[in-house]
Amino acid sequence: MVQRVLEHCSAEERDAMGIIQDVLAAAAQLSRCQYGNYVCQHVLEHGTPAERKGLLAALAGQAVELSRHKFASNVVEACLRHGDAADRAQVLAEFAGSESLLSKDQFGNYGAWGSRAG
């Protein structure tokens, strides 16, 4: 239902409802949710640049952790797919700064890099 509201309401209507603010406030929890992760992905793919930046800011510093989660790994992938060059650099910097081996993780081995083989 939230995705449909995001699709069919203008940015002004979404602002008036506060729906984006609610999504941003709960972004980390939504990204881990079986259904909520689709809302986060939808904002990343179809949201305004400001909405996309807001979601990325809400998830900042959590890319490695989220990449290890079954549902949230899809959100990290969407950050890389739909973010601009600066957004991708921010997410990739989190991976570069991590000593974690995502390639050995059940979900991290494909979630952040876009390959669904495995």
C-alpha cells in the first residue's frame, strides 16, 4: 500500500502526509522487513533525488551490516544501482573500511554486488 501511495501521490502530497519522513525514520527496520525492504527499494528507484539522499543518509554507516541480511541486502543493492556516483562511493567506502569478508556471508556474497548466482 505504501508503494502505491508513493507511486500515485505527488511529492507535495507525500510531504503533507509525512510518509517519506516516516519511511526515513524507520529505514533501517524497514530494510530488514520481508515487505518493508520493497518500500525502501521503491524510494531509491522512484523517489525524488532528495528522498533518495534522505534514505541513503538514514542508512549511512550500516551498509556492511545490512548486506548480511536476507532482505536488507536487496536495499543495499538498490543503493548501488539507483544512487548517483557520490552515493555509490559512500556505500563502497563503507565496504572498503570493513574487515568483513562479505563474499563468505550467506547474503553478503551477492546482495551488495548485484549477482544473484549462488
